[in-house]
Amino acid sequence: MNRVTDVSALKEQYDLVVVGAGPAGLSAAATAAELGLSVLLADENPAPGGQIYRAVTTTPVQRREVLGEDYWRGQPIVQRFERSAADYAARTTVWTVGRTELMSGGEGFEVGVSADGQARLIDARHVILATGALERPMPIPGWTLPGVMTAGAAQIALKSAGIVPDGRVVLAGCGPLLYLLASQLQSAGANIVAVLDTTERGNALAAAGALPDFLLSPYLAKGLKLMLAARRKLRFVGGVTGLRAEGEGRVKQVVVERGSARETIACDMLLLHQGVIPNVNMTSAVGCEQVWDEQGHCWAPKLDAWFGASVPGISIAGDGAGIGGAESAALRGEVAALEAARRVGRIDEADRDRRAASVRATLARAMRGRRFLDVLYRPAKAFLAPKDAATVVCRCEEVTAGQLRETTRKLGVQGPNQMKTFLRCGMGPCQGRLCGPTVTEIIAEERGVAPAEVGYYRLRPPVKPVTLGELANLPKTEAAVKAVCR
């Protein structure tokens, strides 16, 4: 691995540019480099690992039992990448990917990268987007109060800096990560006073059809062990149908509804989580077709058997291609890299298929039982589309659920892009990451149609903020200067 700390030192062209240094990106970059491709891996974080393996080479948390053995499985993935000949640009933002005519001839992509106030445009023959997943928004009354944050944010603080929340901590939501984080924080010394489970009771019956696969999957033993350990040590409150964070200046308590019953729990920190969904912002901005995933209740890119997107030359690997977990992410990265190597002429189709056979078999085993988890932990409608009119949905522009519902009814809004023109939701720094799924759900509910009919934000580059100074100081080619001066 060649660590590049100055974007001016990057090559003008690579066979492959990989965006994101989680398990999918690391495995894709290592596989491609081992096959002889020139590879650039760009990532915003200071060290490789992504979210699930965040700071695995630098974390101050050295007691292995705190973060669990699954976390430390990221070390060999990082080590394999470090042995490769790939270029690695950490603390680097990728803000655009677009079609271009390559300097060496033929068509490829122009990738905009930025670091330390400098920007570059890099040519790539193939691009793999391994941008991972986002936590699904969970807007409840009071979720903008200081002291309320996502479970993933608390996990980032723990992994990267060894920070453990002070005072009384309450976790709320649904999904396997809720159990994992509760276990990690409790092992690290946090005072967890309650875990509030919002999983709908009817989900278990709906998931029954997928139970046989789950019973034969690697998820079973691992999940049962984690769940039983957490439930022995912590107070779990099931059947939660409503939540409200309250406090003056910061969160002081959470009001919990369980049907007609109500309970108030004092807390100093409230951590929210209702599963993860593919991060489709970059893939959408590139022009890749998105489809509604009814099982996961989210948007996901349309892909072929090799994780190729609808835009030829773009592959999407890892949880950005559909939620599957860390092990499957690494395997999908390998498969995508093999196809990239075939497209740029390093291996032929037969060699690609031969190399991919064992990887695909392992991937099938890793994904077995996933459908059961997706259906079991499908979020409740009450938390997908908040009823409380004062609940803020778009935090950047302070747009409430009531404003969204009223605008949909009175102005006949058909989808998020039209809503954006009226209320500016999705136009802030997060570019819809925190509000997009909820806006779609609310419009769909008000119109009485499926979210698939409503659609999602139409995203365009730059996908991440880039300054005018960086754009103005982009290196100019001779051809570009002549084009402007004509």
C-alpha cells in the first residue's frame, strides 16, 4: 500500500478507483491490485475499516471483549490491503464521479477528490463505489435535543476514541445493532438503564417463512449468544409503540408508550437506532438506477450478478449494494473487483468465473438467513413516518412532519423533488441523508400509495461539500485552457 497524503501526488489515471475503505472497499482494492491493476482507494476517514471495523488498527480500546471478536476480524482485511500495491488516500472526499474521455483513449470516469483544501480530477477506467450503509432516520419528538444521538454515532466515539457516555443511557429502536451496541457499551462501563425495543410483534409471524434458512445460517448462534448475554445484564422493554425525548436545554427523560400504557424513564443520553439502509447518495448522483426494496423498506441500486450498476463501468459493493453485513461486504468487494479486472482486460471471462466460484459459495453461506432478520426487524410505521406534527424531519432546514403532510395535501406534492422546491428539505449539508427516507414515507402515506411510486431525491454532484476555492484551483489541462480561451 502506498499512502498518498497530497492529492497532487495522485496519478492522472488509474485502472480502478475505489470509494470507501470499509470491508468491501478494502477487499476490492486488494483483489484488483493483486491482479495487476493500478488502484486508488479514497476514503474520508483517517484510517481504514469503514463503520463496522472503524479504527481497527488505531482504536484505544484494547480489551478485545469490549468490541467483540467480530470487530477484530477486520484486522486481516486491513493487513491484506496494506500488503497490496494500491494507492491509499485517507481523509479524502470524493465529491463527483462522471463520464469522460480518458487521456489514454476510450471512455471512463472523471473522479473529483478533495483533501486539505486541494482538489483533483482523476481519470478511472472503472469505479467501485463501496460507500456502505446509513442508519435509517428515526425522527421522534425531541430527537434534536442535545444528548440524543444515533446508536452508530455512539459506536463511532467508542471505537475511534474510547469514549463512553456519562450518566444514565437509554437505547431505543430495533435491529441487531441495538443488541450489539448495548453489549459493547455495557462492557465498556456505560450505565445503561433501559433498552427500548420498538419491534412490532407481528413481525415474527411474517418472518416465519424465512426461519428454516435462518436456523441453518451463521447468524443463529451468534445472534442468540449476543441477545441472551444482553438480556441477562440489562433491562429490556418490548412492545414500544411511541417515544418522546423531553428536557430543557438537553434530554432529561424519555416518555415510552406501550399501547395505552405510558412510562417515563430519566436519562442523560438517548441513543436511537432502527436499522441500516444502503447509502444511495453517491450512486444516485452518478446516475445509477435505484429500485425500491420492499423487504428492507429502502432504496437500493439495481445491480447485475457481478454487482455492476446500470451505468456501465460502475460497480457497487458492500452494504451500499444491499444490507448484508461485514463478512458479505468483503466478499462482494472481491466479486466486483474480479469483474473490474475483466473489464479492463487483465483477466478473461473464464478466469474471472474460476476465481469467483469459491468466493460466491462463501457469499451465499454468509447471506443465508438475512431475509429473516430483515423481516423480523422491519421498522414500525409509527417510526417511519412520524404523526406528531411538530417533529422535525429535515434537521438541516428545520422542516417538520406537519409541514410535509400539509404541503402534500394542499399542493398535491407527488414526490421528494417537488417537495424540495416548496420546503427546501434535502437541500442542506447532509443532502437528504437524514431526511430522505422519512420524506418519502410521509408523502407515500399522505397520498395513499407505495413508497416506490413516490420516488427519492434526484441527487447531483457535488455529493459532498467542496469549496469554490478548491474548484477554482483545480489543475487545468492544456486542452481545458484552450477550450475556455476560444
